[in-house]
Amino acid sequence: MNGSNGSVMMDVRQLNKRFGDVHAVRDLTFQVKKGEVFGFLGPNGAGKTTTMRIVTCYIPASSGTISVGGHDTVEHSLDVRKKIGYLPENNPLYNDMMVTEYLKFAGELRGMQGDKLSSRIDEMVQVCGLAKMTGREIGKLSKGYRQRVGLAQAMLHDPDLLILDEPTSGLDPNQIIEIRELIKKIGREKTVIYCSHILSEVSATCTRILIINNGSPVATGTAEELTSQMGSGNQYVLRVRGSGPDIEAKLQGVAGVSSVSASQDNEWASVRVACEGNEDIGESLFRCVVDNRWSLAELKRERASLEEVFTQLTRG
Ligand SMILES: Nc1ncnc2c1ncn2[C@@H]1O[C@H](COP(=O)(O)OP(=O)(O)O)[C@@H](O)[C@H]1O
Ligand SMILES: [Mg+2]
């Protein structure tokens, strides 16, 4: 139990889930703090949806424990369900219901009723930008509006923790921006877990990211931290007038350099220098060029993009 630690919203310990031979979630341990917009990122099949279905008490774990707001998901599943709002992957909705009718139905399932439910529906319709759609049939709404209905449903009972599984899938670029903005707005007041296989989605929206692959965690941190954690991500690109092999040999001797490759274009060499650490060795490279009386047309530092980090960590 982690009830004593008030800043932890969700605590997942040593979680495992097997479907027959498929070990979908392996020894997964992580915490989500109150107020975070937490990005749960991984390629398709990584185990994100499975983890969230366990957290929301839809399926049991094979082993491990989860607590939400200090309540164990097995022993106190009713308390946990009250604390969580869930927008599942593929957002299943009743197509023949009107928007308001559906929200009323969803609220009643949650045990809400009367004026309290009506006023809460009005509020969510405002927050989610559904005012013009309340009398429409859900089946006739655009995908963007359907996601808004899903969000309104998930937030109806004012949960502490909102879980969104691939909330922008199938949306067009404008709808993606709208839903992202809506999630950011919601994230100012709630703890949010944002599951996605798309890095740019998560890095644009989330305060902290956990990357999983094959059911196991591979990295965690802010987008900034993830980029700089990868020591190999630091490179320099130079354009030097001189012979490629000479330049390679001399630059290779500069402290902190791990590899140099040059390609020749007439009297100019385009040189790529990879470094061992995160230290800025630009000045040493410049000195080396000057000491050898070469001309320098370009010297710039390049960092591996988060996209490259993500690909490296989840390849294969
Ligand atoms: N009900 C199930 N029965 C068997 N295998 C499943 C079931 N649900 C998920 N899986 C498998 O578990 C793995 C993780 O899937 P999932 O949690 O949906 O990943 P993600 O949401 O990250 O794309 C996949 O290999 C998937 O095929
Ligand atoms: Mg999924």
C-alpha cells in the first residue's frame, strides 16, 4: 500500500499479464503522481491497452499489484472504478443514442441521477465543446465529435484519474490539435494517463513519459531527459577544406571523440563526429581544425531527436 504517500495517484508494482503463451506485460513497475499528464508510450502490441484494462479492473492481472489513490484494484475495485475515468481504445459508443441521452445513460450506470447528473452533463458538454451536438445521433457524428463524447463520458463522475487510450487515433490533423488542446486543458485539473504509439502526440502533451516495449519499461523521463539520457545522441557536423583521411585521423585524436567519418567533395570534406558523452567538445574540434591550418566552413552540434531515441529503444 502506498496510501501514506499523498503525491502518488497510481502505483503499479511487478505487474505481469499472460494470455496463454503471450507474455503481454512483464514485471512492469511505475508510479503516476498526482497532477501529472503521464505519457504511456510504446509501439503497437507493447502492452499499453492490456495494462490499462487491468488498472481499470476490466481484466485481472496474472501477478503484481496496483493501487489507485491508495486503493488496491483487487480488494477495492469499486473505489478504484469511482476514481477513474476511462476512454478506451476505439471508443465504443451507442450509435443510435443522442449525445445527451447517452451521457445520461452513462451517468446512471455510474450511479448518478437527478439534478446533479443533469448539471454535470451540461458542464461536460461545455468543457468538451459539444453544445451544438447534444440532440444529434452519435452514429452521425464525425470522429472528432465522437472522441469528445467519449471524453465527456469519461469525466462525467469527476474522476481523479483520467485514462485515455489512443485518444487521437483516426482523427484528422485539425481534430488532433483540438483534442490535444482539450486534453491539455483537462490536464490542468486532473491526473491524466495518455496512452499512445505516436511519440509526437505524447511529447506534445505530457509532462513525463514512460516508454514500454514487449511489456517491459525501457525508459522514463521528460522529453528533454529522454533525449539527453542517450549519451550517443551527441554529434557534430563539420565542413573542412582538406583531405578526408587526414581530417579523420586528426579529429579522431580529440578528447571525447568516439568516431569520425568524412566524405570528400572536391577539396572539401563533410565530416561527422560522434562523441562519447554529452560534453560540448565544439571548441576542441575547432582548435584541431585551426592547428592543422585547414579552412572551416561549418561546425554545428546535432542532438539525436526523441524520435531517434524512441526508434532505438523499441526496435525489433
Ligand atoms: N485478449 C487477448 N488475448 C490474447 N492476446 C492478447 C489479448 N489482448 C492483447 N493480447 C496481446 O498482448 C500484447 C499486447 O497487446 P496490447 O496491450 O493491445 O498492446 P498495445 O495497446 O500496446 O498496442 C499483444 O501481443 C496482443 O496481441
Ligand atoms: Mg492499445
